[in-house]
Amino acid sequence: MTAWRTVFAKELRETLRDRRTLVMMIAVPVLLYPVILIASEQLLLFGMRQLEAEAAAVALTGDVSGLLYEVVGTREGLRLVPIGQDAVEAVRSDSVSAVAIVTATPGSADAASVRIVYDAASDPSLRGRRELRAAVDEWADSVLARRIGAQGLPTDFARPVHVADTSVALPQEVGGYTLGRILPLLLVVITLLGAFYPAIDLAAGEKERGTLETLMTAPVPARAIVTGKFVTVALIAVVAAALNLGSMLLTFQTGLLQLTTALGLEVRLPWSAVAVIFLTLIPLAILFGALFLGIAVRSSSFKEAQNALTPVYMLVLIPAMLPIFPGIDFGPMLSVVPVAGVSLLFRDLMIGEARWGLATLVIGSTMLYAAGALAFAAASFGNERVLFGGGSGSTDDGTGWRARLREAAGSGRVPSPEAAMLFVAGVAVLFFWAGVALQLRLGERGLLAAEWLLLFVPALLFVRLGGFDPVATMQLRAPSRRALGGALLLIVGATPVAWGIGWIQTFFLPIPWEVLEGLEDLVTADSPGRLAWLLFLLAVTPALCEEVVFRGVLLGGTRSLTPWRFVVLNGLVFGAFHLSFETAIRFLPTAWLGMVIAWAVWRTRSLWTGVLMHVLNNGAIVVLASVPALRTAFMDPDAPPPFWLVPVALLGLTAGYRLVSSVPKTSTPSTSGVA
Amino acid sequence: MIRFDGLGKTYGALVAVRDLTLEVRPGEVYALLGPNGAGKTTALRCLATLLSPTSGFASVGGADVVDEPLQVRARIAFLAASMGLYERLTARELIQYFGRLQGLEGSGLEERVDEMVALFEIGDFSARLCGRLSTGQRQRVSLARALVHDPPALILDEPTLGLDVLSGRTIYDFIERERSRGKAILFSTHQMEEVELLADRVGVLAEGRLVAEGTVPELIALTGAPSLTRAFLDLVVPVGAGAAP
């Protein structure tokens, strides 16, 4: 037996003896889902019957005609009660569910306007309103019929056109459409949960129990161990998903038959599509299995792995929910987005509209991501720092990320990567909630306050209270002339590239017109005074406040990583920080600029280089938007960047790179307090 | 059989082991003695191919730990201090599993497992899940697991840690028996009596450095101390730190 099969056989045996996994894999789908769904259905039916069982108490006030009294009084489902108080009070105090206030039209014998008072937050009141509205409509029809009769006109005089619907959807298509919205999310979550606990148990659990060390001394390559474990996790995830899928659909088919009949719907399940859906679950299970295994092995305990995987779980929910929203068009772009593609393919399979080209893209890209995740997992298993924490040689030496965070917070000259990332995450959340509120309430002054109070001040406090060396962390060294010259050339080259990236993006991600207008209004000055204010607000302020956070704390804390890693990380985090509900398009250009600035700051060892680049980039946008001639030439969102900017960009980037690279290296500050 | 040649291991700025050179010959028991954090576990993990040396070399039976890790692993029995077992495998299944990972299969595997079960007197509980075994029983299963492929070198990281006297006795007997079968045995410990009882030679590690090496009488003679404990303290406590006024 090959090594991976030996590992697989052992892992499968152990997993099948784990009560927790069995409960999640078998007991939940086979027992719990039908019970929950049927119980929900019964409760829903019970509630509906309860509501319908009693006649709704309603009242009529105002210029009520005898005919209206008669219609309401004799209508089944309504009980007319007198009210001795204000209509609103009567409804609020539950004396009645709804009240119709009738106001006769002056000069007419039978015309009137009717206002129905009800409580939109009460089911009985909503039902009372529905019934009362139907009674008033019936009364209105009677009045109309009487008028038409009096004129000797035919009864259909007021309704000359009759409209009727005929749906061409087959019952299984109706079933597919209904389930196609909710089933993808459920299936993704179930597959994910199927992989969740086995991955933790087989990776972090093994570390926690102290068996991984023993296993890694067997004459077996790490990749064979990972493969054996990964196949186990993926198999369990697929089996769990299949059991869940089968159980859920059978429950829908049989248990909910009563409800669909009660609602007058004919629903059948598209079983042929279900088989294909099951096959597409396999690459998804493979992706989750590999990804979770790679992450879980980096945790030192079961609990820590749960904490590490929970954000991944939450992130996966976002693309998995796409089918719920109407109007999401499934095209090539979405088909290669992890999880989103699979989720939307499930939906299209359920409604019988799957396209094989897209399906191939979905499965191919998911397999590609799975292969990447598997390589990540294999690298994690072969990494001694991951297996033993890179500490003093003891298995429980407390060198997990929490311990390192504590250590960094108290003793290092610069923050650890974890502490820096945690700080930036905290600041981003603060800025997202408080910063947006400040901007909405105070406008430009709010933006100014947010930048200084929510970015600059917290960064200084973090460095001060964390006991870090401000000069080493923020790189507060005066830059050389060569560094400044190089930075200047770099940003001259980088800004047009950012523009080009933004322009290319518009082919895939159209900019909402109102967003564009809003941004243009914000950056456009119509007087010299206004221009000076905008330059201070949008160029100088962010250059200082954002640079201390991103090229100060974040770069200072992550310099212990390899350069390409911390540069890419810095750009991505900087880009993500500039994301908002409407401006997803800013992510890539901003991330690019963030990477260029991060590289320049790291290479010149001076934050001021970054400040200069930031000021120049933002200032250029304000000036371009504010000078009419420049605005006409440069600010057309549909036009590509002028071609002559291509050599400018190339020249700027090349010359800037060479100049900045030639800045003499000085001693790099230590990243730990140990040195 | 076991050889360290100028081996060093650092974690960033922290030097865990520096320039370690020693050799353990077949049929020899070598004790690595040192205080907590001296680098004993790191050195053994480098030898077991779990950690990569930052400098220098280590080998087992001529196989280099960096260039030929799989050959090294096939030649060693590694017993970690944690002595972790798979809780949901039976004792027999666990021994079989590691036998298979070592390349044993079929009747050869079963015969070897039977031998281990008999040798470590596991028969009574071989069908019981490891999670339900007592500490002493777990320790015997661990030893059987480590020895299932009959390797020529044994690496034991604090093998008696947390064991009572009777369970410790099993380890002593095991080491004596394997020495008589010509195995090279390297073990780390804090226990002076263990060293006096078992070790042919002793290496004293302090702050990652091998500060002394020799037989127990040689170490005592080297320091002029009345006992191994006192000699050990003299060797590992920095000069002046523990001196009387």
C-alpha cells in the first residue's frame, strides 16, 4: 500500500470513530433536517390556521354607508366591532385589527375616500387589513355596478379588458427556480461544514495531541501525509454534502408537499440536475479540504484552528449567497470567482439553464484553486516553523501567534506582523463605521476629522502605548536627495499605470455614474482658495495620516517577512482599505500604488518618501480635475489614458526604480526585542 | 552510527544549538544532559529530520539529515517527550500503522507486530483504543510503535518525563535490552540517576553549546565535584552566578 493510502485508511478509520464527525456527517442530515423542516412547516401551517380560525375584529368610522356596513358585517372572516376611541389608539391597543375611516365626497351620493388604519408589525392586523380591504373593494364594486346599472350599460363596461397569466414553466422548473435560490447557499455551507471539523482534527488536532511530531519522523514524504489527510477530508465533505443534499431534497419532495398544496403550487424537483450538482460538489469539497487543512495545520490547537477558520467560513458565505439576489448574471467573470462560480452554477443547473462552457470554467478554475490550496497545505506540513512554532525547541513553548502578539506588544522595537495587521484591521473597522458617519454628518470637515482622529492619532497611540520605537517603526529618517528624486520619478510612472488599470477595469466593472459624479465634485475646485483647501484635505492630509498607518505601522511590522511579501501585502491592504460599497473599482489601482509606495519607503528607509509620493499622486488628481483645460483633456472616464503617457510611465518607473535602488543601504532595524 | 558535526540551529536572533559535535557508536548509550532551554530537544529534532540545521551536519548510519531525510527516518526510532498516540486507534492498529509507514506489509508486518505485542506485554490491551489506556500502557505502546521497524538508532527525548517509578523501570529495561542488541541510543534527560544508571557517555549542553563530554566518572573528575549533580551544576551555571560569598 502506498504511503498516502496508508495515511488515508488510518485517517478514515479514526474519523469514522469520531462521534463529533459522525453527528455532523450522518445524524444531522438524516435526522435533523427533516425534523427541522417538517417542524417549521407544521408551525407555519399551524400559525396560518390559527390566524384564519378567528374572524378579524375590524371597525368602521366616519361617513359609513349602510351598504358598506352590510358588506363588512356579512363577510366571512371579519367581525365588526364598535370602537369608542381614536382609530389609531384602537389598533395600537389591539381592540381591533384594522379600522376603515370613510370620508364622503361632497356633492356625491355614494362616492367616498377610505383610509385603512392598521399595524404593519402585527400579523393579525395585516390579515385584518387584507380582509377589510377586500370588503371595501367589494363595496366599491357594488357602488360601481349600481351606477353602471342605472346608466343601462353592460356589466363589463368598467372592465373592458380581462387579463390572465399562463406560466410556461413545468412543475420541475418551478421547483428548480424556487430551490435554485436557496439550495446553492445550503450546499456550499454543508460542504464547508463537512470539511471544517475533519480538517481541524486531522491537522491542528494532531498537533495538539502530540502525534504529528511522531508521524513526521516516519520515512514518508510530507506530501504523502498531506495527500492522505486531504483525501479523507474531501471524501468526508463530499459524503456529508451528498447525504445532506439527498435528505434535504427528499424532505422538500415529501415533507413540504402539504405546504405547496396548501399554497396552490405544483412543485417537482429536477432530479437529473441534482446528479450533476453532486458531481460539481466534488471540486468544491476538494478546495475546502485543501484550504482548511493548510490553515488548520498552522494553528497549534483545535480551538485556535476554529478561530482561524471561522473568518474563512464567513468570507465563503458572501459569494455563496449570490444566487439569492435577483439579477445576478452568471458570466465568465463570475464563473472563475471561487465559490461564487460553483454557487451560481448550482442555481443554473436547478433552473435548467446551465451552459457547459461556463460549467467547464467553474470546475476548471475550482480545481486550479484546489491545487493551489493543496500546495499551500503541503508547504505548511513541511514547514518546521508551522509544525513547531519556530521557537525554542519545546512543543508547548507558547510561540503561537497569540504569544508572539503579546511579546510584540510589550517588548519589540517594532510591532510583529500580527500586531501590525490587527492594528490596521481595527483602524479600518473604526474608519468604516465612525469615519463614514463623520463624513455623512460633517461633509469635508468630517473627512478631515476622520483622517486625523481615526488614522493618525491611533497610529501614534499604538506606537506609544505598545512601547515600540517610533523611529524604527515609522522609518522617520530624512530621505536623501537621491531617494526623493527616485520617489518623484516612480510616482510619475506609477500614477499613469494606476489610471490604465482603472480604465481596463471599466470593461469588466462599469463605474456607477452617480459615484463618478460624486467623486468628481469632491476633487474639483472652482477657485484658488478652494484648490488650496482641497489640496490640504485630499493630498496632504491622507499623505500624512494614511502613510503613518500603512507605510508606518503596517510596513514597520511586516518587514520581517520577505520583501515581495510585505510589499504585496501592503498594497493589497491599502487597496482593501479604500474599498467601499460603491467604489470596488478603486481596489486594483490603489493596491498598485500602495505596492509602489511601500517598495520605495522600504528601499529608502524613509516614510517621507511615501508622503511625497502620496501627496503628488492625490494632488495631481485634484489639479487635473480643477483646471478646466486639463479636466477636458484628462478626466473623460470613457477615454483611455493618452498614449504618450505610456513612455512617460515606462521611463518614470525605470528611472525611479534605478535611482531608488541605488540609495545606499543602512542597517535595518531589528524586528524583535531579542536581538 | 549517530553523528553531529558542528551542527547549529538558530531561530531568528535566538541561537538554540551552536557548533554541536558528538558521536554515538553502535551498542552505546549517550545521554544528553542539560537544563531547560539548553537545546537538547532542538538537537534531537534536527537529528530526527523534524528541524533543518542552520549550519553543520548530522547523520545516522551515514545518511545526512538534510540530503537523505527519508533514509534517516528509516534508521531511527524517535520517541518524543509528548508520547502522543492516536486516541481512536487500538494499540495493535497503531503499531500496524507505523509499521506500514515504515514499509512493512503483509505477513512480515503481522509477525513484527506480534513480536512487539509480546515484547512489551501489550496482549491484554492490544484491542483497546489508545485513548482508554493508562499512562504505563501508553508508554509501552509508544515504545512498540517506535521500534516496530527494528531501527539501528534510537533517539529518545526525555523518555521518562512524567512517568512513575515502575513505568520508568520499563524504559530502563528497554534501553538496556536495546544496547545489548547493538543499537546506538541517544537520549535527553534532566535526571542524574538515569544518566548514572544507563549512560556510557554523557554530553552536557548549556545555552546550546556542548560544554563537557565524557563518562560519568570523567565528568566528576573534570570538575572535581563530589557527585554528578554537583558536576553538572558546576558545568552549566555561569561562572560567578552560583558562587558562595
